[in-house]
Amino acid sequence: MSLPVLDFIYTLVHLLIIGFNLFAWAFRATRRLHLYGVAVTLACWLILGIWYGIGYCPVTDWQWQVKARLGEQNLPNSFVKYYADKISGRSVDANLIDIITAGSFLLSIIISVYLNFFSKKSKLKAKSN
């Protein structure tokens, strides 16, 4: 497989993971799967992060290896930062990107936990009254 195709596939995988982590809680059919997805992401960021640095993403690592072989240099630690820079045409503050990424992810987890565990209980209480 050519490196540009592999780079494109990794970009697509990244976008699918990000979209799933942010929005899969919104669909009843994917709510439980969303919890597993965010748990895996959190494990990569925190547990693998012990050895590779907090926020570590294996997909980013693999994609950056491909980009390096394609000649790209000075890649940021974050896929989101890379694409924010690419889309905006400027260097977006990495700390701002990290705050937005972590905040959005945390909000998604909170909503998912509520919908998976607490929303059902409150509906059952309402039906029994």
C-alpha cells in the first residue's frame, strides 16, 4: 500500500474515532459501544500515557511514522492540533486545542454515563408513579 493511501486511511480512522467518541452517545443503538470506545481512548491517553506521554494515541503514532516517511517534519503531539493548523492556515495554540479536546471528551463521557446508567432509572421511576 502506498504511503499517501495509508496516510489517508489513518486520517479517516482518526476522524471516525473522534466522531464516534464525541457523538455515538446520541444514538440509542451505539450508547453502550460508546462507553467501550471512550474507555479504550481514555486507557490509551492515561495508561499507555505512563510510558509514552499523557494523551498518547497509537493511531497518531502510526500516522506520524507514515508522515515522517513522506517527509513531513515538526509534527505536533496531537492529530487535532495538526488538523486545526491545517484547516485554519495558522498555528493554533496547542494548550487551547488540548483544553477543547479534553473538555469535549469529558462532556461526551458525562452524557454517555448519564444516558447509559441514570436516564433509564429515572424513566423507570416516572413510569411507576
